[in-house]
Amino acid sequence: MENSSRRNFIKNSVVAATSFYIVPRHVLGRGFVAPSDKLNIAAIGCGGKGDVNVRLSFNNGSDNIVALCDVDDRQSKKYREKFPNAPYFKDYRQMLDQAAKSFDAVIVSTPDHMHAPIAMAAMQLGKHVYVEKPLTHDIYEARMLTEAARKYKCVTQMGNQGSSGDSTRMIETYIQQGVIGHVSKVECWTNRPVWPQGVKSPKDKGESQPVPPEVDWKLWLGTAPVRDYHEAYMPFRWRGYWNFGTGALGDMGCHFMDVPFRALKLKYPTSVECSVGTVYADFFQEAFFDDVCPPSSAIHLTFPSTDRKVKEIKLSWYDGGIRPQVPEGVPYEVMFANIDGGMIFHGSKGMLTGGLFGENPRLFPVEKFDGKKLPTPEKPFVEGKTEGHQQQWVKACKQGYGAYTSSSFEESGPLTETVLMGNLATRSFMFRENGKFPGRKKLLWDGENQKITNFDYANQFVKRQYQGGYSL
């Protein structure tokens, strides 16, 4: 009897111990998150915006960060210490080769020139991806990532968090419900660049510095042509260099232009033209700094309209301190209340202004809209608003392909193509040949075929040649 009781006791103890793993979630208590309910995430790029993306995706432990990658040990130090059990890599290719089985999704927070090859490699392994804005460095890359997301059935999100904000949904509804009538013109502007642009680069000055021991400079260059290291490029200031970044427009265009792009259901533009700020090295001696983006620019895009009452829609962009004219009836201090920039929609019945992400939308003239009942936003608000952007993607990843995200590549891919059209026009505008500037004209765009039809030189900016053995 004693032996029998002992055997039963051991048997029951083993059953009890193993049953722990299949106890229903509600028995474990409110707030408990089962391991199977956590998304396992790899982060490529841990500093700057990567810091924010990792923090909000991890969400105080509601999800897991299981692998880290950065070419700069200084940038990754914080999260290497926070997640000591997560393997750390400098080369994302090694991370995908060696640790891919441990994660379901990847956050890409690198400089612009590396977004596409990293995101493509991750999607080809079936990983869901979150990619910082702008989605890509080149127009061609944006189209390729959009198509790849469908092909590999990945949940995607671009890091323009304003697309998850309440104001984006409000403005989208107001415009589509005709609150200000038929819209024919939109203007957007930003205070960027807040980093050096329109200056001579270290490369053009022949300057270089020793590579810091914490940095793998070859990996940082990635797809870009080889050049010597200089602290002027990193961190963050790479945005103003054509080989790495996409300038003020690439930095902020996906935030500001996203709102009219959605609200007016814009497709590919049909034309683009621009002007840029000029820098003089001496008296009547114009300086040409081909390695860097200009100090300021004004870009004008034309789109076909889906509104039968509007022939075409004009979208203008201003950066580097240039702003549009304030219309009659709109207070100056309201239109330019947001230091980051803003937007204004011109309609047949009135105007609508907003700041960054379209925040604080205002209707003018005030006397016409004061007290008027406005339509309720059609799309549901995102939990956490703009700071819920990363978690919205995380939750969608758990649901699987087809789950809604505010800025899936289906939406953000065409938006990024449109934004980057401005840089194509800018680089064409700056091109000089035998003392002349043949690209200073309206450029005609065949969006479906990704081709400028009246200035072939511009087409080299649709798709660049990768260096360093990288490919899509």
C-alpha cells in the first residue's frame, strides 16, 4: 500500500507539473500574457528612431525583442544591456542567416539607403516588417517592396506614425464628405532641414577621419559608393547626403503629404516641377554641391482627379524655411502655429489647415463653419494614437496577413514613390551641362512604367546601382 501510494503521488505530481503549461489563460490571472501571445521581434538599427521603435514595440514586455543588429556599438549599447539574452549582430545578413528561426518580425530603422535590401531579405524569409519612413531611398525600391509584401504575404507598416493619429482620420473624412467642397490644391511645408544641407561635404573637401572602433564603416556604407569616414555623416546627419538620405522631403514628406494622399485618394502624379535654393561661394559665383541636398526647395506635383468637378489636383511642397502665401481669412499665427510645418487644403467652399500629421485641423472662414456639425470619422481610431503605431503593427502581425495597419506597404509604397518624385525633380533641376540646366522644366511622369518621358537623364534617379554586392 505504501509503495502504491508513493507511485500514485509521484504520478499525480508529474501530471500536475506538466499541466502547468496548458492551464487556460483566464486561470493565470488578469494581465498575464502567455508566451504564445508575444511577438518575437528582431531590431535592425537600435539608435535614433530605432530607439523609439524598439521601445514601443517591446511595450514594457508585452512582446519580445529576441535579436539586435547595428553597425555602431555606441547606438546599440542601451538595448544590448536591456536585452542581454538577445544575440547581437553587426551584419543583418548574418542575423537573418543565423537567428531567423527565433523571430517572426523585423524592425528596420537604418539610414534610408539600406531600407529596401534589408526589408526585402526579411520578407523573403516570411518575416513581417516595420520600416522607418521614407519606405525606401529610390522610387523603384518602393514599388518592389509593395509587390513583395503581397507576394510573401507579410504584415507591413511604414514608420509615419501620423497615419495612426486621430487628425489623419478626421481630415480624410472631412475632405471626402465634401465639408470644404471640391479640393483642387493642397500646400504642405516643413522647417526641415535641421541638419546641414547646401554645404560642401567632407568628400568634396577631401576630408576624412579615423573610423571609430565601435563602427563597422563598410557595413554602414552598405549599398552606397565607397568613401572615407567622417563624423559629418553619422549619426542622423546622413539625411542631407544623396547617397544615404533623401533630404528634408524624404524626412518629412511622408508625414505631411500622407494626409492629402489619403484624403484625396491620390494615385501616381502626372508631372513634377521644382525650384531650389541657390548657394553662392563668392560674388556672382554660384556653388554646386552635388553630394548634398539643397538648402531649400519648392516642389509642385500634378495629379489626376477622381472628382468630376476638378480637372486635376495640385500638391505643392516647401522646405528650408519657404512657406506658401497665407490666404485671405486665415490668421497667420494659426496657419504657422506648428514649428515642424503644416498643410492647407483649398476647396470650393472653404479651406482646412493642420499641423504635423494634420493635427489641430481648422476650417476657414470661421464664420462659415462655426457651430457646423461635422461628420464622424469613418475609420476607427487607433489605440494609443500616434504612439500606438508600432503596437498596431505588432497586433496585426499576430493576426496574420490581411490584418489592417495604418500604413501598410499597399498604402505607403505609392506614397513614397510620390514623395521621392520631388527628389527626382530636384536632382534634375541641379544637373548642369555645358553651362546650361536642361532639367529645369516640368517633367512628365508615366507612373505605371516609372519613367520620365521628356527628360531621360532624370530616369537614373528612379533606380540606383547598388554597391558592395547588395541586391533586392
